[in-house]
Amino acid sequence: MSHELLVSSRAHAQVTAAFEWYEKRRPGLGVDFVRRIDATLLLIQNSPQLFRLRRGRMRLAMTPRFPYAIYFIWDEVTGFISVSRILHYSQNASGNLDF
């Protein structure tokens, strides 16, 4: 079952910055990064229950190949999924993860 998914503007900006960084390192690497993010978002959208709760209602999905985590909340009643951040593993996620 596919759920409605909203990606925050902050998460979009984080993906854009990472894309640019990877593209500068090697042309095409940024495109591969975005493909992996999109595939992980699709997995979240189709099966959010696969990802366990981390802090409060926040869940975390790790991306393949690239050291990034997608932080999201899934409202099981409405089926709505909101992605608040997409961070590199080295970034501090202990701060406020709300929109």
C-alpha cells in the first residue's frame, strides 16, 4: 500500500547540497546518489513499518551505498508520511528533527 509522502523543504535542500558535492567529486555520482535516495523514499512510502521507531515517533531509513539517513514520521492512522531530514551519518541528528 502506497502512503502519501511529504518531503520538507529542508530535506530537499539537504539532498541538493549532497548532490552537488558528489557531482563535484565525480560526474554522475550525484545522479546515483539521488537515485538511491528516491529508491529509499519509495520503500518508505510503500512499507514504512519496515523501519523501527528511533526517538518518539521518528523513524530512520538508511540509504544503500551512500552514508545517508532519512528521518521520517509515519502517522499510522492517516497513513501520512512526513520526511523531516536527510542527513549524512556524520551530521548531528540529535537536535530538533521537526519541520
